[in-house]
Amino acid sequence: MRIILFGFGIVGQSFAKLLLSRSDDLYTRYGIKPRIVSVIDSKGYVISQTGLDLERLLQIKKNRKSVYEYDYNVTLKGLRDELDIDDLLSLDAECMIDVTPSNLKSGEPSLSYITTAIKHGKNVITANKGPLALAFPSLIELARYNNIMLKFSATVGGGTPILEFAKHCLKGDDIRALRGILNGTTNYILTNMENGLDFNDALNDAKEKGYAEADPSLDIDGYDAAAKLVILANWIMNRKVTMKDVEFSGIRDIKKEEMNKLLKKGYTIKLIAECNDQLAVKPREVLKSDPLCVNGTLNAVTFVSEHSGELTIIGKGAGGMETASAILRDLIEIREDLGKI
Amino acid sequence: MRIILFGFGIVGQSFAKLLLSRSDDLYTRYGIKPRIVSVIDSKGYVISQTGLDLERLLQIKKNRKSVYEYDYNVTLKGLRDELDIDDLLSLDAECMIDVTPSNLKSGEPSLSYITTAIKHGKNVITANKGPLALAFPSLIELARYNNIMLKFSATVGGGTPILEFAKHCLKGDDIRALRGILNGTTNYILTNMENGLDFNDALNDAKEKGYAEADPSLDIDGYDAAAKLVILANWIMNRKVTMKDVEFSGIRDIKKEEMNKLLKKGYTIKLIAECNDQLAVKPREVLKSDPLCVNGTLNAVTFVSEHSGELTIIGKGAGGMETASAILRDLIEIREDLGKI
């Protein structure tokens, strides 16, 4: 299976490590021999039609250089700016994997990469929320029209198979509503506030630990959770919605005193994304004993099903290797579906 | 799809109601037209080769009578004692569903029903832990040899798809260990003890609420959780084990004082079933903030995966409709697999 890999940061490198460590197993259990025929990072790209050596590529990144420095069995290489995406996606390959950083304003450049890949008949796996949050209905339509598979397990819950769970494990049942903690950074900050910190100290601690960005607004103002909610609402509950349909607010205005008062009554405040008669991301009072009420950077989603009752799934919402494992699950599903044809 | 239904108590009746309420949907979404050709309850049996009327059957049970009283379009009926199981299972049918009560000592009579059904080429769905806890490896072997499907989603977690989750949602990953709260009755009692009751008062309250049997020993001495652990260990972790391989103890000896002391340190006591280097069901100290630490009659299982981290799934562990929904999932999977041939 030939793969074009867009992005080679933490997730991309973790994916390469995962392929290396599981290569025997992937072949014997699933009949997959993955071959990366091209990698694109922020500075350059490299193409090898016979397949790139992943250990060499990882070594280059360890030395903080671009994949452009790769120099073994190369078909073509160059700087990112000089790359013609249309040419690149004409390469012989079954799958394009997109692990570029998310852009929740325009979805670019990922949105263009994905639509171009689909038009060239490549199956697509993306870990990037941006394009889906802004254009889920039309991307699914485009993929169907071109008869290709578009997979995105890694966009919600990191390694926690939230999307697969709802889609595969509840056959014959109907999901009526869902609510969840979809952003680990805000959950870490709120957990800090439960432990007595005020918002600013809690945020600074999250920055120090590497959980929050220098500009943390995507997380703490609710954009990231809203983007994931859009994906869940479309995929699990067949709503044709995008970011503009979500009513959302963040956690900036939560006061330590308010938190303390609730804690004494057995409640706490969590940033809850929910899809029922409304589509919203808001701080809510939650019972401490509710299964959804997880601490630290954990993510959790509760599905309200018609016959099986309320079902909750909890796991790490981020992490390079966790996200890479979700991409690998998508790759195995694509392989299984290609096998059926 | 023709079905022979063994057992017509709460779960059997809930399953009949579920089929009635979803009949249109089952046909349009999954191509299933279920037809119950025989029902056996504790007193009698009835056979109708053209299919039994489920509403009439439910009405009979509402009047606390046996299915033996059914009198419409009957091919054959009689008392349970006079029933030749071998004859019954020679009926034309694709599937036998077993919702008879569990027997964790001998697995009977369910074990004989299941083996006879398999030998007659019927696909089997069982909600009965007994046969699997005592003979999982040999039942799976027998099913494979006869090329039939043996499904048992309802045996662990009621309506919570614990078995499917581990099997279908973690492709390309390895589950290294699991631990869980698999018995709702003991969890309800322990939650009562957290709230200040001593063991006997907590047990009596569970009896009053209908969560504990008159003889509660299957639950509180750990048998029920051990049986479910055997099923998980075989199915998820490929261990060839039965009840005799589980080291287990119950919750009778837990003291209120001990619980109080732990609570002050942020811990509580839960009856934990675990499969790692050992296979055990024992009361354990668990952090109150651990995702596994659910209250009341809830069930929860944490899977320790190699790449996706720790994943927890939480839901109701019992209930007629919840268990029926798990049986329906199995039926849909059988239909999908039959369709492939």
C-alpha cells in the first residue's frame, strides 16, 4: 500500500515509528505492507517511488532538518514552496495521509490538499479537524462522488476510538444525543481550578506542562471543542452542520469562587460539547460522580442511546503515538475495504 | 430469519418488544425480517413454522401464563418436560437464542441446548454466562468445527458493548491488560457503604430495590464477575481459561470503618476483575478520580492498550431492554455474515 504523507511533525513521526515497530504484525494480521512514497514537511518534500526509508527520515528530523535533506534512492525532492500539489498527488499511491496543523479559520492548506487528493482518486486519512469542521457535508459528498474513502478517526479523541465506537458498536440502536469533554487543555485547566488555582495560574501551569499553546485561544475559547462537535454531529447523528451552526463559549470567565461553591455541593464545572436539540459548547455544572466527569487532560463522551442507555467512553484525547494509532486503524479499514473490491 | 427462542423471562420478553418496535427499521436498514418459530419458557413450548405472533405471546406472559397457552396457528405445543430438545433444534431455523437463567455450577441446561443447537447447524446467540464461563474454549472450538456463529455480547456488560468495543475499535493495537467493575449489584452495595451504610444494611437495601437476589451469593462472593472475566479473557486476550483459573473473593468482609478511612485519603473500595499476569476478582483500593470508579449499578472496564493508552467504557450492566439490545446487535451481525456467503 503506497502512501503520500503530508506533514511530518510529532504525529507524522509517531506514525512512522508505529509502522516500523509493527511492520511484521501488519503484514501477517492485515496483509498490509505500507510504503511511504512521499513525505512533505514544513520546509520541503521528497519522493521515492520505490519507498522511503523511515529510519533515515526519522534520523533527519532528530537532527532538526527537513526531509529535503534525505538523499537515498530519491526520485525527486525540493523546497515546499516549489511543490506542485497537483503533480505530487498524481503519483501512484492508494492513500494520502494528512497530519498538517489545524487551521479552523479557512481549513487551508489542508482543505486544498484533501480535495486535490480526492480528485486524483486517492483515499484520504486526515488527523486535521479544520477542513472537516468547515466543510464536512461537502467533503463527504465529494468523496462519495469520486468513490474514495475519507477517514478521520484521529480528529476526535486522539487515540480514543470515539467515532468508531458510536458507528460500529451500537448497531440496531439509535443515538439520541451526545455530550462530551472534547478538549484536554481546558479540562486540565478546570481540574487545576478545582485544586484551588485561579484561571490565570491554571492556564500558566498548562502552558508550562506543554498542554496549552502560547496563544491558547483555540482551546480556551471553545473553537477546538466546537470543531470536534461538528465532526461528531455529522458522522454520528447525520446532522449537516459546520462550525457556524455551533453556539460556543469558553472558560475564561469562570471564577475560582464559583467553582468552590459548586464543589461543596458535589458539582464541578466542565466545558461540555453537546448535540441534542441544540449544538453547543459551553461551561456546565456537572455532578462529580457523573461518568463524564474526568480529570486532567482526559477526554470523555456520553452517548444517549434509545435501548442501551447512556454509554460513556473515556481516554487520552491527544498524544503523538495515540493519534498515530488512530491513523493506523483508518489505514487498516481502508486496506480491508480495498480487499473487498 | 427464523429464530428459536429458549427462555421467555424479562430478557426474552424485552427482546420480543424490541423486535416489534423496530421491525420496519430492521428490514430497511439491515434486511432482517425476524420470525420466531418457537418459544420455550419454564413450563412449556410452542412451535409455529409460519411464525409466532409476538403480541399474543407477550399478552399471555402479562397474564402470568406459559407460552403453552398460545393457540393461534400452532404447529406443535406441549409441556417443557415432554420436550425433545433434539427434535426441536431440528426445526428449520437460522438461529437459536438462549436467554435462560445462568447456572455457574454446571452450565446446564443451557450448555446442552447450545451444543445441540450447534450440532444441528444453528447459529447461536446466548445471554447466558454459565456455559461460556465453564467451557469457553471448547464451545468456540465446536462452533468453528461446525462452521456456525456463536455470539454472546449480552453476557458481559448488559447493553454496554464491552466485547465489541475491544474487538472492533482497537484494530492495529494490542490490549495488554484489562480491569473492570463487572457486577452492578456489588457496586451498588459498595456505593451504599461509601454513603455510610454497613455491609448488611447496604445489602438489604439492594434486595429491596431488586438489585440483589434472595440468595445474593453469586454476586457478592464474586462468581458472577469471575464468569464475565473468563469471557473477556478468552475473547479479548486469547487466554484459554475457565472459571477454575480465576482467583476470586467477594465483598462480605469489607468493613464500613475501612471504607471511611480510605475515602478520607481520596480512595474507595471496588470489586475489581482483572486480567494481566493474573486472572483475579478481588476488592481493591481505587482512586475516587479514576475513570473506572463509577457509582451505583454501573459497570466499567478499562483496557490498557499498547499505543492508544488506557481506554474506559462505562454503561448499565443489566436491564431487560439493554440486554435485549445486545442480542439484537448479535442478530444483525449474524445477518450481515450470512449475507456475505
